[in-house]
Amino acid sequence: MASSSRRRPSLRALIFCSVGAITLVFVASMTASIAGRITVGDALHNLGDRLIPIRNQSSELSRAFVDQETGQRAYLLTGNPIALDLYEAATATVNRLVPQLDRELVGMPYADDLRALFSEEVALAAIWKSRAADPQIAALKTGSVPRALLNQMVLDAKNLFDPLRERFRAVNARLDKLITEEIEHIRSVLRTASNSQWVALSLLVISVVGCILTVRRMLTQPVSRLVRSVRAVADGDYDQPIGQGGPREIAEISAAVDDMRNRLRELARIDSVTGLVNRGATLARFDAALKDPQARLGVLYCDIDHFKQINDTWGHAVGDAVLSTIAARMRECVHLEDTVGRIGGDEILILLPGVESTRKAVEVGERIRALAAEPIHQFGLTITTTLSIGATSSAPGESSAAVTARADAAMYQAKQAGRNAVAGLDESQGLSTSAHSWQN
């Protein structure tokens, strides 16, 4: 058996072979992909640096021709020199763009085709300008032109300009077609490169899966056990122990996860300042206690009077010390099975499973109120603080939210009674306040 084991390839050898095969396939596919991307780069250069700029210049030339015609026609109809300025500015733009376009076409694969189109466009523009625009403008400058003759001049100019308009539209359409064809060429090359990459990725996945299946036989049980434990922790189950089996690395991870589980278990239910049960754990216990439709539960909602003033006067360190001391005194007044939980900054909720009436809850609250009112000695200071406590009891089938709201309302009644008080509020009874309520 030992000899057979030695003849088997090692895990390292299997991994090296798999990685080598993957690398060869990947390099071959990437070479094809890179070649395609070079082609795309050339096409993008032609598109972005030549075709699109030429298309933009062609559009600018078309607008210049239109501006020439607009200025010429407006001058004929109105005689306004501003219209003549538009005509002359557009003429200057045409004179600038025509040689510029000719230079841009040098070296392009379809330069002859485009140069012929632009030449026809420029020739038509020259005919319109020499036969209509310039003579008509000159005639109007020399003196008044009869309205009938003026209208005929406008019509003649329009008849000469319409072929030019059709020509520059055809030129722009041809450029748009060339741009579209170039874009489709780029897309085709990119699709080919993408397919090559998908082939490489597929082979890579097949090789990786084979490697994983080989390794899995050696690690399945300890890793699966660890994964189940981690999922349990993620779902809030901190009581499931984590096994320490498997290779050394897995055992170390398991130990670290177990340590994390223990810490999370404490963080999940304990308030770090007071050591009391935190809000989430308190409400969870509250809901659990009320699952029995016939259950009755005493509840105290406690709020430290003027706690913000303590924080503002002496700082949060003193405030935390006061809060911790009050929490400890509360625990002294209740049984082990009772829950004392911090649900807010200075708000504490106490669940009393053995107390079935609001009157008895008020009695427990009075004991807590009296003990909490004793002086607190912290940081060389003597601080006296008090509690406002709302007491109630649950009715059969009542929700925790409803009971908490009633206890909260009773607590505010205690504050309105002058603070340092216990007020009881029953579902079927009115408000009753402890006989030991008084002003601070």
C-alpha cells in the first residue's frame, strides 16, 4: 500500500501539471486575442483620428454652405449688412475647410472616392457663388433693385443651391456609411477575440475543476465540517462546537473560528458598558417568554433621570460608571431567572417571569428605585441619581411590542409625576403611581 501511494503523483505534481497545461492554453488564446486587439487598435485609430474628424469637418462645411445661402438670401430680402457679414464669415469658413479636408484625405484607403465627392460638392458651391450669390449681392450694393427682379434673383439662387444641398447630404451619408462599416468591423474583430477568450476560459475552468476534484478527496470532511460551523455562526448559532480535525492549516483555521464564535456569542447578547443583556437578546427573550398564549409577565421600563446632564457635566466615562452601577443595583433586586437588559442609552427593560400582576411589578420597581437613589461614589465624585420606572404586566396573547409601549407610557407618567417614581399601567386598569414618588 505504501509503495502504491508512492507511485501516485503528489498533490504538488498534479497542481504543477494542471497549471502548466492551463498556462499553455491560456497563452495561445491570449496571443490570438492580442492579435485581434492590435487590429482593433488600428481600426480605432482610423475611425477616431481620421474618419470621424473628416465627418465633423464635412458637417461644418455643410453648415458653412447653408450659412452662405442664408446670409445671401437675407441680404437680398432685407439689405441688412449683418446678413452680409454672415455670408462673408461663412465664405471664410469654406475657404479654410476645403484645403483642410483635402489634406486629411491623403493616405486614406478610400481617399479617391471621397475626394471625388468633395470635389463635386465644391464645384457646385462655386457655380452657385459665381452665378448667383456674388453677382446678386454686387447688384444690390450698387443700388435699389425692383421687387420683381429681386424675387427672381432669390428664386434663381435657390435653384442653383438645391443641387449643392443634395450633394453635401450625399457626402455626409457616404461618410456615415463608412463610419458604420468601420464600427461593424471593430465589433466583428472584438467578437472573435471574445470567443477566443471564452475558449481559453472554458479550458481553464475544466482544468481547475479537475484539480479541485483531486484535492477535494483529501480535504472534503474537515473543510465541510468547518463550513457548516461557520454558516451556523453566520446564522446566529453560537452554541455549535467547531471540530479541530484535518490538516494543520485547517485545524488552525478551525481554532480561530472557534475563538471568533466564543467572542461573537458574548457580543451578541451582552452590553459592553453595563454587562447587562443587550437590546437584541432582551427582545428575543421577551418574545420567547410570550410564546405561550396564557403567559403573564411583569415588565419594568426604567429610565435614568437627567442622565444627559451627568454626561455633559462630568463626561461619558463618569456616565458609563453611573450606568454600570445602576445596572448592578438592579440585578441585586431581581431573581436570577429575571432579565435585566439595556435597550437604549439610559433605558433598561426588566422582564419578571414570576410576576403576574402590575401591582407586584410596581413593588419590584419600588425596590429598584429606592436602591438606585443611593449616592454613587466614582472618580472621587459623589453622584446622586434617580430612576423613572414604568411598570406593567402582559395580558394573554399580547405582543411584546404592545407590552413595551405600555410600560414606556407608564415610565413617562412617572416622569410627569416628578421623576424618581414608579408608575404602573395595566391593560384593564388606569395609571397608579408608587406611594414613594416625589420631586427630585
